[in-house]
Amino acid sequence: MEISIVTKRELIKNLIAGNPVERCGLWIGVPAKDTVERYCRESGFQTMDEIREYLKDDVTWITPQYIASTYNHPDGKKMRPWKMVNPFGLANGPLSNISSVEEVETIDWPETKYLDFTECLEILKEAGDKYRLSGFWSPFFHDLTYLLGMEDLLIKMCLYPEVIHAILNKLCTFYLDANELFYKASGDLMDGLFFGNDFGTQTDLLMDPEQFEEFFLPWIKRFSEQAHRFGYQSVLHSCGSIHRIINQLAEAGVDCIHPIQSQARNMDAESLTRNFKGKITFMGGIDTQQILPFGTPDEIALEVQRVKSLLGPNIIIGPSHEVLMSNVPFENVKAMAETVLN
């Protein structure tokens, strides 16, 4: 009998699509720089790529947005200068004092004519047998916080909704146009759009579900529809407790949600299984607040087995945040990976 060999790319595509698969997927995320240094010391490997191969990671994330050569303005302007001005989005930003749609034009918005995807495409070509998350990260909610400050944003959503809509139109139109160009250049080099906006806190949404539906859901739907039009899957990143909008995300065309912040309210594997299994795929789910940093390898293995038994096999298991911090020992990540694949 001839045995068909399923590649990692095929496995993860089928898994996200909800098709029958032989096992769960694995993505260890994007360890921070000091985490990589620790893992190289503890594992004996020289690079993170070697560690990924050793752990048999299924997924890679290659976004043009954070490759410096992607945006080449003749005057050296950055694609998102407001992030540099207000990096944490807490204080007032460059648009904090505006109250009219006309004032939105005062910002020097990025333009697609300055985009160059050469370097990103070369990296994608060398990605090997990994499911390729790509496209522009498109953090339009975070951009709003950089431009306005979190408090001012939430106030203006109530008092000046037309201003927020106008800013979102500028931001999201750029990201959509940029993705359109990138998708045409990428073809089958990528598999899924990965875009990210943290809409939740540890206990609930940062806004009412009605506000989310008014301001942000239409754009999520457009990003997902665009990805689907090019044959890509839609993978949305949002930290925090977002259980109240998961049905809306699925209806908007999101195929997979990352990272399942399992210690956030109602984001535990039991709740997600009970309420959403079969409606949408999940990626992540192994707690980075307590279990991965402070548990033993045996405890990690038990937790992975528990999550697999509830949400598997159509889940990509990994840390509950894509940036692994250096307080997570390598032996715990190894235990997670080995348990996923066994």
C-alpha cells in the first residue's frame, strides 16, 4: 500500500481548516533575544534555527512589516513614526488633541509606493517545510494607542467616533493595500496572514463588544476576506480575555486565534472546548505566566496532554504568548515540544 507523506505545511493547513489530521501542530513562538541566548547555552546549539529544527517546529512567522528594508522613504521616514514617539501607547500621542476628521490629514501617513519586498521574499523562499505565517502584522488598534494614547482613544471612541473611524480608514487602507501588493508578489510562498491586535485584558475586553463590533470587526473581516481571496488562511493574534467576541471573529472569517492566554478569564482549554471547538481553530494555550516558567518538565507534559485531549487534534500547541521570555527554561520548552509530537 502506498503511504502518502503529509508535509508540515499541508498538516497545518488542514488542521486550521478543520480537516482530519494525524496530530496536533507545534509552534514555539518567537523567543526574545535574551531567551535565545539562554537556550543556545542550555541546548548546545548555536542558533535559534538549529533549536527549531531540533524541536521539530511546524510554523514560522516571516512578516515584511518588521524587516527594515521593506519601507524605503527617500527622506528616511519610518513607516510608523508614531510608535517611536509614544512607544507604549499610554501617554498622549501626536493626535491626542484632535477633534475633527479634517485634522486626521495632519499626519504624514505611510505610502505603499515606498515598499520593497525583496528581502522578505528571499527569506520566505528559504523557509523550508514550515507553515508560513506572513503578511503585514497590521496592528491598527495598537497604532491608535500610539497616535492617541489609550485613555484618549477610549474617550474619543465615545465622544468623537467619526475621528476614530477616519484614523482607522487611513491605517487599515494602507495595510490592506500593502498586503494586496505583497500577496501578488508572494504567491504560494506563504500560507496564512498573521495579524495582531490585543483586544483583551486578564479579565475582559478593553472595550464593550458593541464598540468592538463598530470600530474593529469590519476591518478584521476585510483583512480575512482579502487573505481568503488569495488562498491564504486568516490567523488573528489577540492576547487577553476575548471569549465574548470569538463567535464574531469566526463569523468575520478568522480561521485561527492565537495565542490563547490560558490564565485570562474564560480562555482556559475547558471553556474554549465547551463553547467554540469546531467553530474556529486555536494556536497556543500553554501558560507562560506560571506553568512554563515555573513548572517541571513532567508538569509541562501533563498540561500539554490535557490541552491536546480537550482541543486536539485541530490545535497548534505553543506558548500562550508568542514572545517567550527568558524565565522559561529550555527543558520546559523541550518537554512541551516532545509531548505535542508524541
